[in-house]
Amino acid sequence: MGKKTKKSEVDVVLIGAGIMSATLGTLINELNPEINIEIVERLDVVAAESSDAWNNAGTGHSALCELNYTPEQADGSVNITKAINIAEQFEISKQFWTYLVEKEILKQPKEFIRRVPHMSAVFGEKDVAFLRTRHQTMVKENLFKDMVFTEDREVLKDWLPLMMDNRPEDEVVAATRMDIGTDVNFGTLTRDLIKHLQTKNNIKLSLNQEVRDIERESDGLWEVEVKDVKTGEKREIKAKFVFIGAGGHSLLLLEKSGIPEAKGYGGFPVGGQWLRCKNEEIIKKHNAKVYGKASVGAPPMSVPHLDTRYIDGKQSLLFGPYAGFSTKFLKKGSYFDLPASIKLSNIRPLISAGLDNLDLTKYLITEVMKSPSDKLDSLKQFMPTAKLEDWEIEAAGQRVQVIKKDPKHGGILEFGTEVVSSADGSIAALLGASPGASTSVAIMINLLKKCFPDRAKSEEYRLKLREMIPTWGKNLNDDETLCNEVRERSHQALKLA
């Protein structure tokens, strides 16, 4: 690296001021308040990319309604393993937020989390049969035992007035409902967590600071080169540990680190849009997150849903997302992001994954070409009375799905999140997308265990972790009494009861 005007040293650098860095920073501060942290963000505000409520995050993914987490098997059965895992992790998030509310670190839970029913709705005999089997499988588990299934049109009209209005009487429809579902505004939550961290003398937030390079020094420390996007001034931060939580840009920064564990990873960017309702009367008639089945060839994150969200204290209604393709890795990124991510070490995985997913690429390009009226047609499958004048297009966030080496295929496209870290645990990056925000607490605790193994084995660490997450290491799905107790405590503290 060249000569810089300023140098500083901290224990931890967190790159990106989104929900992941906010969660990790809060956990570190609670577990060891003496650790010095600097949070570096390229934009002028925090939580402006994927953590923002208008972008991707917001559902409170807990596997109560997302059908892509419960795939149908060849024999007609439904695999709910992933759903159980995600539901367990979301309960961990709620426990951590409960701890923060009880400590008055988070003072107004209603500002970031509200109770909104989670529902799945399907149309046609085939999909109704799938949903029925899914329900029969899931209600056997403690985490989902309160799920209700119905094909009764009168019940459906009560649950889903917008979706059932003017729907043909002979159309076969079914839905499941779980009343304990939530809407989580991860933008507000992130801002509240970082605001609290800024009250600490040993924690610093640096906005308008773009990380240009990451390099390992001979003394074992990481040197992070940062440029002020307004003044152009460069500086360097030396740190013992670096976390890259920069959304789609995490891959690009991970590649700059040069760690061998990063080799072979690539990224497949997926953009998108919402239809946002602007008619207040329509918005008031719907209070649920209703997920359907994705179209054939659609990526899992494009599962259509009619989604109630609370943003800035106001009820909103979104439908989508409509997937699209862009070479940007962030909503406010560069069209050169994808080309810049291509290295000798990941060319083969990228080509292999691309060839295996030509239908997906074709689907995304087709989605980009859709007109507003085409988008309305998709909405009418959910809401037959929808009119274009009641809706407007809202740009969604940009996601980058993980492409990784595979011995059989050369490279595979992964849908989900993955932590990549160096062998010594001194640097780690979070790659991928959904359900990352909702499961951020479990992801970050596992990261701490991996990157700080000695500290994680200490009795002091374990006691504090149990104080924050009383059920850590236990499966709520295996213990009905514990599951009910944990949910009752969380719901009381978070004002969800």
C-alpha cells in the first residue's frame, strides 16, 4: 500500500453498517466491553442497502410461511428440515432482542418489530395438495404446532379479503396461518443498535468511508485502506480482526484480502422491484404477510408475496419482488462489480454455475423486460381487483447469491448465507442473502465461536452468552414447554403479546 495521511489501530474493524455489523458489534461489546471497534460505511447513512425496509429485509423470516424453505420431494412428502433450522434461529434473534429491550439498549420495540400474521396461499388442486401435506408435516413440530390450514372460502374471506374479493367461485384455494408471525424493520433495528454503540468511547462509526484494500501485514495484523468519498483523503486502519459485512460488496473485499479460503467463490447478482400500494383504503384491508409459490424457473428469493410492513411507524403494502438482472453488487454499486469479481480462481465455478442455470438467467432477463401492466397481471393472481393506478414501482435491494466450487459440477449456485473465514479466524466475510437478517444473531454467535475459539470456551463468555440467549445450545423444537416459555417471554418484552 502507498503512503497514507493518517494511521490508526483498533481491535476490530467492521466493514458495512448494516444489520450484520450492528449485531456483531453489539454482541462483541456485550461480551467484552473493552474491545475497540471501528465501523466503516461507504454511504453517508447506516442501513441504506439490504437492511433498509424498502429494499430486501423486513419479513422477519421465520419459516412460518416461506414455501421455498419446505421443498416437495419426489415421493410427494415435504422436507421441513430447513424450516425448523430457520425457525430455531429466529427464536434466537428474538431472545437477543428481548435481552436488549430488558437492558433498555432497545427502548421502543414497536419501532422495529410488530406482530403480523404469516400466511401461505396457493391456487389449484396440485398446490393445495402440497400445502395440505406441508401443514400436516409441520404441525407435528413444536415450532409450528399452532399453524392452521383451511380451504373454507368463508374463512379465507375473513383472513384475506383483498385476495378473495372477486375471485372465481370455482377456483380451488387454500391457505395456512400462524398468528405469531412478525414484521421486522431491520433498518430501524440497525440504526438503534449502532446509535447505542456510538455512546461507547471505544467504538467509532465512520461514514462516507470506502474500503479500497485489505492486506495482511508481517506482524499478523490486517491493514484496511480507507478512502473518504467526499474529500478523497486516504488513511489506514490496523486491526486484529476484520469482519466484512458489506452486502454484495463483501465478495469483492474478501477477494482483496488474498486469503486462500476465498478462492473459488463467485457471485451472481439478482436485482428486483416491488409494486408499492399508494391507496390507503387498500392498505388498511390487508394485515398479513402472504407467500405463494414461485414461478417455474424463478429463484427462491422471488417467491411472490403480498406483504404488510410497518415503515417509519406507518402501515405499508408491497407486492413482489419482481426479480431482475444487473451486474451491480449493491443498489448503489457499480455496473463493473460483476466483472471486477471474476478471478482466475473462480472462472470455472462461475462458468459451470452459469451453464447449469441458463433457465434462471433467461427468467431474470424476461422479468427485467416486463412492463408495469405485466407486473400488474402477476399481482392479479393474488388480488383479482388490483388496478394499476393504486400501485407504483419501488426499486428493491440488490442481492448477490453465492457461487462456490463443487467437485462434481465445477461450480454451484447457493441460495442462502455463508460465512467465509481465514484459517486463523482473523478475518471473516458474510456472503449471500436471505434469510440472513432474520438469523443474524445465530450467524454472528457462530462466527465468534469460529474466529475467537479460546475466548468462546471461557466460563465468563458462556455465562454471558446464556444471559443473552438462555436457550443457546438447546433445540426449542424438541421441548414444547421450553419453546412456549421462551416465546412468551420474548412476546411480552417485545410487545408482541
